Amino acid sequence: MTYENTLAYAQYLDKNDSLRDYRNRFHIPKVNGKDSYYFTGNSLGLQPKTARTYIEEEMKGWETLGVEGHFASSKRPWMEYHKFSKDALARIVGAKPIEVVSMNNLSVNLHLLMVSFFKPTKTRYKIICEAGAFPSDQYMFETQLKFHGLNPDEALIELKPRTGENTLRGEDILSKIAEVGDELALVLIGGVQYYTGQLFDMKAITEAGQKVGAKVGFDLAHAFGNVPLQLHDWNVDFATWCSYKYLNSGPGNVSGIFVHERYANDSSLDRFAGWWGHDEKERFKMKKGFQPMPGADGWQLSNVNVISTASHLAALELFDEVGIEKLRKKSLKLTGYLEFLIKDIGGDSGIFEIITPSDPEQRGCQLSIFFHKDGRRLFDALAAAGVIADWREPNVIRIAPVPLYNRFEDVYQFAHLLKKNL
Ligand SMILES: *Cc1c(COP(=O)(O)O)cnc(C)c1O
């Protein structure tokens, strides 16, 4: 693909973009009275215009029906609420509906899934994760290991890039898994690394981990809704994600989990249970003895937070209308254009470099730009000019053009403003 560094060219790409009208389905935050250049869909996706309608429908149901809203009289009976997202979730992560459910928040779900899938023994107790994992994931590992009486310094193996490199090499991940071998209980890493934007080969990692007898799970916070996934076919044991980043469900909104179909009726797995995971036919008999629902549903604890899950449904509906395949196609082009422009304006200046892999198959939509100097000054100058981006210590600006609502022109303006302020 050859690109051009002109506004006319960016506008030409927008004009020929079959997804361009989806931007109008979102509220775009303004800066100084003008649409911002919004690049933080990797942190908080924008509000779909339908989100408010969905929420208001439930407010209305509560207002007019009270407790009866749980049953058939409501448009989406609250008792069944977790079921309305299943098919769309399954399509996004490449799963069967029985393998997914929306529930809780991401960090909570990581802990709950650890209860089922991290079962250390005297000889097999080690976990492989990525160095510099998201803090919540780091605290989860540390406290889970301590809970099992293990020393994190010994039991947690953090994969680091080679000296002088920014991202992990696929072959190094696989050889570390083979090396830890019989001692390895679990591999749990991000599908897309939140800081560098690196997309891992989840199929190969799953295969390698399972080959040595370990379980393999993924934190999909930055992969969900960003890149196509095939969790079922890749044979992944379990995964979890959040819905407020690329899915646009709203701040802190509900997470979801994937548990492979082969565990759907496996009663040997430990879990921390609650009434919503109990066999729904028996749920209101309030009897002793936990009988899990088959599949991912059996991991639910609580009844659904309906008001916020309403906007999750609105976001899913919009997402599903387009489909992840079309989004990925545009995303490759949009991020490719961003990469081209950054290289074009940066040249050999040595002021900044992209630390995200240059191979489009090894990244999602985000590019992480490392500044050798002036990073914070440039970030502030861009913000004043209407760019909403993300600053990460010590020196990285993360830019995530998302195909649902970002334009090629947004990407052009970002590069143009960066150059102007160099
Ligand atoms: C965003 C993110 C989280 C956030 O966790 P919450 O429980 O939703 O607050 C956790 N892990 C990763 C990798 C993330 O990117």
C-alpha cells in the first residue's frame, strides 16, 4: 500500500471508506468547540448514540414495573439479561455461545478464573506472564501466588524482550514455555500488550503451553473488539476481557469470560460460586448444593447489573452490525497510514520511534511512540490542539485510531500537529 502525506489524500481515503458513516453513530467529544481527534478508544471507547436509549428503556421498566421487570412483561426481562449478549460476544471472540458470558469486571474475572485454572502442585506450580503486564494483572499474580503459599519471585516467570529490543519474539515465548516444561502450571498473558501494542500468536502459545501440560489463558483487554479472535478453534482454556475499551460499552462497564466448551460440564473444576451460576431451573428453590449451569454461565455469581449492561447491549449491537472482519480490514489501513505519516515526518530525526511491531499481523490498531526527548511537551501541545491521546510513563504516547469512528483525516491531523510542534 502506498500512501501520501496530504490532507487531500486523507480525505480521499475517508470518502472511499465504506464504514465512514458509523462515525455519526457516536458522540465525538469536543475540544475548543471542535470535534477532537480522539485516539483513546484503547482506554475508553466513545458513546454510541443508542446507549442512552437502551439505558432509558430499563429506567422506564424499573419506573413502571418495579420487580416485575425481571419477568416477561419487560422488553428484555432482567432475569435473562446475561443471555442477550451471548451471540454477539461469541462472534467477536470466535466462540460458541455456551463458551461466553458477560459478568463482573476484568480483574475480578481474572481472580475467579485463576480459582478454576491455576491448581499448583508441589512440582508444577509456575506461571508464565509478560514482563510489564498491566498493574492489575501483576497484583493479581502476586496475590494469587501468595494465596497458594508460593513465592512470586520464584513462581512467576516474566517474559522480557531481548536486550535492545522493545517487543517479545514469538520463538522466545515458545522456547521459554518448553524450557519450564513440567514445572509450568499456567501461561497467562495479554492477547495484545497494552503498552507496546504487540499482538501475540495466541494459537501457537496455546499449543505450546498445552503440550507441556499447562493451562493457557489470555487477558484480552486490548484484543477484544480490536483484532479477530478464534478462541474456540485455538483451543484456549479460558479468557476474559473488558467492554469499555474497543467495544464502547461505557466507563467501567461489564467484562466477559470465555471458558472452552470442553469444560462446559466438567464438575471437577474448583470455582467460587454464586446463585446466578446455579442451574437456572433450580435457582429459586433456594436449596443446598451448588449445581452449575453448563458452560461459561456456571461461573456467574450475581444477578446482572442491568442499567449498565443495557449500554453494553447497545454497543454490541452496533459492533455486530459491522463485524470484526470488516473492522480489521479498515483498521489495517488506518494504522498503516498512521505509521506511514509518523515515519514520514520523523525521518531520521531521532526524536521518536514506534515501538509497536511493524508487521501488521503482530499488532492491533494501536501504535506506541517512544520519545527520546520532548515527549511530555509534545503531548501537552497536541492536547491543546485537540488531540486526545494517552501518555504513559516514562516517554510513550499511545495512539489508537479505531475503525468504527476514527477518520483517515484524524490520523493526518495528528501527524500534521506533531510535525508543527517538533
Ligand atoms: C484495562 C485493563 C485492565 C482493567 O481492569 P478492570 O478490572 O477492568 O479495572 C486490566 N488488565 C489489562 C491488561 C487492561 O488493559
